[in-house]
Amino acid sequence: MDDFLAARSQMALSLGFHIIFSCIGMVMPFFMAVSHYKWLKTNDEVYKNLTKAWSKGVAIFFATGAVSGTMLSFELGLLWPKFMEHAGPIFGMPFSLEGTAFFIEAIALGFFLYGWNKLNKWFHWFTGMVVGVSGLASGILVVAANAWMNSPAGFDFVNGQYLNIDPIQAMFNKAWFSQALHMCLAAFTATGFAVAGVHALMILRNQNKEFHLKAFKIAAVFACISALLQPLSGDISAKDVAKRQPAKLAAMEALYQTEKPAALLIGGIVNEKDKTVKGAIKIPGALSFLAHGNFKAEVKGLDQIPENEHPPVAITHYAFQIMVGIGTLLALISLIYFINLFRKKPLLEKRWLLKLFVLAIPLGYLALEAGWVVTEVGRQPWIIYGIMRTKDAVTPMPGIAYSFYIFSAIYLSLSCIVTFLLYRQIKMVPVLYDKTVIKSK
């Protein structure tokens, strides 16, 4: 493995792990806040115990996300020094604000975890909300920095120099809103389905049904609303990418030749050597509509883009297909769930629906990871789109492959530790939180 490939692999691995930890840390506090609110309004002890159980999970993922996020910040400087040398002064503001949001989140989480029976009950609930809002703000600020890499703004690039820097314009670049919206909905969808699926599994196993049913309903509502809104944000993102990054859109759809109108491909096997796609289902004019809102519009293909600026087409296309396919499936499950809800059908009688949620546990995160592959791989060969190539930003220091192996071991260890802690937390529900079981005994 050469150093350039090792650096890219290490960054991909780090982002792949961190995004899961951070998304759970962003979303779970809102589940916790809803449960806490229901306890305050109904005085139902099950909601109180559910809030305490979820708060332990939030603490676990907050600690893990802090570790993986700190490692990522060091990696940016160590692996991509040329990038940080020029980009740091421009998009440093969102990272600084993200640090502030992180400290607010840490303080609020401390108040929440240790504030039971010590703080005013509504102030205590408010601290839980602060954990969620500050975590969400952290995620949006980091995405704003990534969006700047896709849509550079806030500076003039003259003769290889970055002049007239405007950090505000850099942070609120043309891509930040569409990316932040899509990412936030993806986080709520993925985490909501994962949490709802775990509780659905416990219901199917006849374990602590009242506790897990209440938990399932809260998580499922968040997940299903987000999943149904996600196609709308996807449409916004597609139209934005079509304007700013036509090469990425062409790679997403494996569009080698410019078409007017352009068909949308579903599936297909990409042959990058022959520049063909076999076995795909074509929907005439659909890509033109998704990209430009007009079924007869022209969509630029890779034939109009220099060969040395083409992204890896196969990886981008397959990742995009996985993301859209899973997103469509989760939206269908959401629609079925709401139809069942509006018909007021008892959920416990719909075991097949609970099984669908169990099957969906990993799907949201697979779509999330695939989406980030589309974002990052589809931007290649650029690290700053149209300005700096990835190969020009990598560190000249040798031995990066060893760093990759070490970081891989660290992330594997973190994953094992988190899995063990969560498994233990779930197994301890009847002992620590479900008081109805204790009373019955």
C-alpha cells in the first residue's frame, strides 16, 4: 500500500466510524427529551426509566464520538498538511464554532446525567434539550466545512494564492444548506430505525413489552417522518450537485455521454474501461427532471469533462444506487407504519411490521455510509473542488501505511467496546429500569 492510498484509506475509515457515533450522539438526545417530557406530563415511571436508559446510551456515544472526532482533527493536519495550510484560515470558523457547541453539549450532558432529583424538573429537561440542539449544531457546522470542499467560497484564488478571505461566506457556501439538511434527515432516519428495530426485537422476544413498546413508538415516529422527508432533501441535493458538480452527477448516474433528455438508471453494471453500463433499468427523461426540473433538459455527461477530472464512476454509481435503494425501502416501511398508526391497529398484533423494523436496523447506516462515499469519492480527484487535487494535499512523510494499521486497530477496539457496553445496557433493562417487572416479582 503506497502512502497516498494509505492516507485516503485511513481518512475513509475514520470518517466511516465517526459518522455513526456522531449521528447517534446527535439524534438520541431528542428521543431522550421526548421520553423525559412524557414522564413530566404523565408521571408514568416507564418514561422516566426509559429516559435514564437512553441517557446512558447517549453518554456512551458522546464519549466514543469525542475520541473519534479528536483523532479526526489530528488526522486532517497530519495526513493533509498542504490542504490545512491553505484551507485552515478559510473554513476554520465552522470548526471553531463546532468546538464551542461540543463543550456546551458536554456541560449540558453533565447537568442532565447528575441532575436527577437535584435540579428543577423543567430545567433538568431543558439541559437534555440543550444536549440535542448543541449536538445537532455540531453536526451542521462540520457538514458546512465539508460543503466548502465541494463548493469553495469566501476567497479569491489568484496565482496559487488564497486572497481576500471571508470566513462567513466560506461557512455559508452554496452547498451547506442542501448537505446539512440531507445529513440531518439521514441521521434521524438511520438512528431512528436502528433504535426502533432494537426495541422491536425485544418486543418480539416478549421481553419487557411496555418499556420497549413506548421506546419503539418514540423512535419509530422520528425515523418514519425523516425517511418520508428524505426524498425531498435528496431532490434539493441532486439539483444543487447538477449545477455545481456535473462530474459528480454524471458519475452517480454513470452518464458517460451527454443526453437530452437524460434517462435515470436503476442498477446496472459499470464497465469503466469501455465506458458502458449493462443491465440497468432506464426511466426516460427522469434524470433531466431530477437534475433540472424539466423532463427534456440536457444533462452533461463525462464526455464533456476532461478525462483527468473524472471521479471513480463505478464506486460512485454503486454507492448512489445503494443509498437511493435503501432510502426508498425505508420510506415504504414508514408509509406502512403510518397507515397502520392512522388505522389504530394494535402494534403488538402486527408482528410482521415489527420484523420489518428489525430487518431495517443496519439499513439506515448502510445508506448513510453509501451517501458519504458518493459525497467524497464523487468529488475526486479534488480535495477542494476545482482548486486543489487530493494528491497534492497529502503529507510527504513516509510510513503512512503503519499509521493506517494502528488507527484501524483503534477503531476496531472502540467498536467492540461500544458493542459490549450497549449489549450490557440492553440486558440490564429489566434489572435497572423496568420497574413493572420488579414489582411483579
